Amino acid sequence: MAYVCEICGKNRSVANNVSHSHIKTKRVQKPNLQRVKAVVDGHTKHIMVCTRCLRSGKVVKAI
């Protein structure tokens, strides 16, 4: 499964590590994804959701 939020589509991005001597190397920034039991189309299902979507109320959590 890809490392992508199933609500907003947020995925990994590429940035630079910058050392003290200003040498740049590539690094990966991953979103903070949580596996959540949520209601999707009337059914309960486990989905990977970023914390931004959880906080903003875009996900209805199942009990």
C-alpha cells in the first residue's frame, strides 16, 4: 500500500538535508499517517489518514 492519505491524497515529498558546511543531500518527508477505523460509504473500514484530516473532522471515526 502506498504511503498516501486516503482522504486528501497527501504523500511523501522530497527535500534537502543541509549540513553545517552547506552540502545538500536528498531526504524524504513523510506525512503523519494513522491507521483509523472509519465509516466509508456506510461501511466500517480501516483507512490510512493524515492527522490534518483527523483534526479537521474530515473523517468519521467508527466505534
